Amino acid sequence: MLDRVFDEYGDGFVDIFLLDGLYTDKKTINQVLSHKSHVLIKSTETGLNIIKDAEGLFNGFSSGLLGHWEEYPGMEHEKGFDSTRMCEYELWACGDFEFPGVKESMKVAHIKESYIKEERTEDFFLITDENLSGLQMRELGHIRWHIENNGFKQLDEQTNCDHVYTHCAHTFVALMLLMFIGWNLLLLFDLEDIKAGYEYVKWTLDFLSELLKADFYAEYQALS
């Protein structure tokens, strides 16, 4: 899929790829960097050497064993409340970490969040080659989360795209691209500014799909 993007759109067309922990490997990172794009990976895998190194540094400053964090060049520590997501957060971030097999140095952030209404916590790491602040990394990590929850998972629920419809690779790619196009159009229609006149109406994507199918069927009957 990455090869397809670079072949079709060229180097640097995508500013930064937001990836999950499955792509925390030197092959993927080097492939993205070699095409003049950047990468940010969200992971909960604490066994990775780069995360172990970063966590050792963060814990050292958090406990006071390494002195005050502000005296260490490039170290960031932030605490705050995210009113949009209704959560308290704490982050540590620092650059110049080595990822085995990757020439570029990487920046690592450790994010801890506590959600007020949902009574749950989140604890994750972010890895990037880009010159971003810890707060920017956290925001991009949430965008990646949004893509996962409101893109892939909902798409699968609506279309059962995990099902193998065909064993022909070209046909499979064509079907998936058609599903992506249809899904993006559905989400576009569901944007707040489009349904601004229905501010007191809350509908599910299932209900919206049924409305669209009924409307298309009515148009078909009219043409018939």
C-alpha cells in the first residue's frame, strides 16, 4: 500500500504517516523516510528498545534521580486538562533516540491520560522522526485514534470488509477502494455543517445508511 502511494503521488506528497504499533519496524520507517515523508507511530509495546531507553530517562527525571528535567536539553514535561476530550493528561517527550536500523534519530513521547466521565485511563507511546513538540505528538496520536475508531472499525461494521469477497488481488483492491470512496462520501454527508438544520436530531450511521438506501430506491422507482 505504501508503494502504491509513492508510485502514484510521488515523494513527499504525504507530510506524515500516522501508523499504529504494527508498523514499528525499521523496514516501514525507512521506506517512509526514503520517500521524503515523515512518520508518527502510536504504540503500547513497552518491550521495544527505543521505548525502554526513553522510559528509563523519563522515570529518572520523574523520580528526581537524574536531577531536574529542565536542565536536560530537549526534555519536555507537560501536565494539563483537555477540555475537548474531558481528560487530565501528563506527557514526557525527548528526542535523539536511536531506532535500530534507522539512520534518522527519533523522538519519543509517553502519554498518560485519565478520563473524567468514562472513568478510564490511557497509557501509550508515540515515536516520530519529525521535529514536533510533545503536545503536537499527542494531538496527532489522537488523530490516529480517530482514524482507527471512526474510520476502520466503523467501515468494517458497515461493510464487513474483513470478509474475503474475492481471491483475485486486483479485484480485491478495486472493491476496497470503492468501499473507501463510498464510506468517505457517507461521512462527508454526515458532517455537522451539512446537517446543521438538524441540530436536535441524533442519528446513527446505520440509520443514515437506511435513509440513503431508501432515497436511492425511490429515485430508481421514479426512473423506472
